[in-house]
Amino acid sequence: MAELAGVKIKNEQASLTKSPQRAAKSEDMSLAGMTVVVTLASFMGLWGLACLVSGLVHSDGLLALGTSWLTAVFGF
């Protein structure tokens, strides 16, 4: 400790706060990720709806569609 007698040591502690640049970058990345997820979920929902409508059109009605679906899923 004798050799450090004349040296000022800056006490720096890691802070949990982010700099404004890092916070903005983090928020932008989060927004971009959410946009991708919501867009893909919307496409999948629309595809499912289109498949349901197509099945209704090609079957003899809602009851026949339900029976065919149950047969396809459970194999009866």
C-alpha cells in the first residue's frame, strides 16, 4: 500500500442502468423481434382460416367436415 500513497483510485462500480444508446438499441431490437413474431403469427392464423374455409367448401357441410377431421386425427 505504500507505493499507492500518492495515487488517486477512482472507485467504479458496475451500474445496472443502461446508457441511452444501449437502451434505444435494445428497445429497437425488441420491437423488431415482436414485429416479426406478430407478422408470422398473423400469416399462420390466416393460413389456418383459409384451410378451414377450403375444407368447408370441399366437404358436404360442417358436420361432414367435423367427422372427416376426427377421422383424420384419431384414425377411426
